[in-house]
Amino acid sequence: MAKIEKSKLTKKSKLDDILPLERENYIILGVGLLVIILGYIALSGNQVEGFSQLTLAPILLVLGYCVIIPVGIMYRKKEKIKDQPVEPIQQ
């Protein structure tokens, strides 16, 4: 019986296979998508050599594509370890 219970703990559930990302991941991906959309809006201004077209838009697009979206994909919550005893601070 103990072997069966142990094997149940090591198996992944079907939900983990279907949805590997959690709620926080989708929030970060949404923020990244919003930053990318703001970058394209800044890029579509009327001026040819304005601040938003030459400076702001590329910064927003690189930030969205190269920083926020990858962080949203790779982010994992840190799990707290409850089994380890807390050691007192020695002075």
C-alpha cells in the first residue's frame, strides 16, 4: 500500500500537462502584450523624427518582446519548505 501512495505523489496530474502556466504567468504575459501594443501605437505617430517614434517605441518593443514575455513564460513561484526546522539565530 505504501508503494502505491508514494507513486501517486510522484505522478504529474493531467492538469499540469494541459496548463503548465499559472495565473501569475498570464498576468505577466498580458502586461507584456500591453507594452508591445503601446510600442506600436507610439511608432505610428505623425512626425517623422519625433521622440516617440525614434526612442520610446523601440524601447517599449524591445522591453516587451525581449524581457517581459520571456519572464512571463519562465516565471515560477518559489515553494516554501515546511519540513525544515527553523534554527535560532546565534549571536
